[in-house]
Amino acid sequence: MPTVELLFSAQPEHVRTARLVAAAVARRAGVDEAVLDEVRLAVGEACSRAVGLHRSNGVEAPVRVRLIEEEKKFAIEVTDEVPSSASGSAPDAAGDDAGDEGEMGLAVISGLVDDVDVTETATGGVIRMSWPVVTP
């Protein structure tokens, strides 16, 4: 099944492009029009979180977004390349505003998307979200 993959440098201005592409591919995949705003918002939050993690940890690798059309659902995976030890939730002595924003982003995503899975590994994190598609 077709997959669109975006790679972009960890710059906030690229998040808007990821949102627009995600909404266009979701529409083409058959996601209900009423849900497209949720798709845009969730992708924006996930990408903003990845950009923040990359920037606050000095990671030069691009943020990866995969848009996957499956048989009865449309999935989006947003991948950062910040090791889980670097993106841990323990604030440092100066405070951890990037971590707080990341946790807030995850809370927003959880409120928007019924099917969401967050995985953190030694090499980075993946937020996988999916929505049902409307069959004609």
C-alpha cells in the first residue's frame, strides 16, 4: 500500500508543510473530512515535539514522517532520532521547558487521536497515530 515519507530538518517552519501534506494524503486515503482538522493538529503536535527534541539535544538528523495507507485505516508515524536517555523526563537544574512542552504535546495528541502509540528506544522515538478510513 502506498506510503509517503517526508524528511525535514528540525526547523519549526517545516511543521506547517508536514501538516498540509498529512491532511492531503489523509483525504486521498479516505479519512472522513470531519476528522482532517484532528489529523492536522495531531501531526503538528508530533512534529513540533520532534523538532523541539532535536533542537534541544543538538541532533542534526532530519525528522521523519511516514504516511501509510492501510486496508481499513490511515496511519502516521513521526520519528525523532533523540535517544530515550537524552529525552528523559527528569528536568535538569535549569529546568526542562522542552521536556514539559513535549509532554504537553503528547497529552494533546492523546486527546485528539483514539489510536496512538508512543515508543521510545535507544535510537529515538516514534509516535504512531491512526484513523479509520471511510469505504466508498
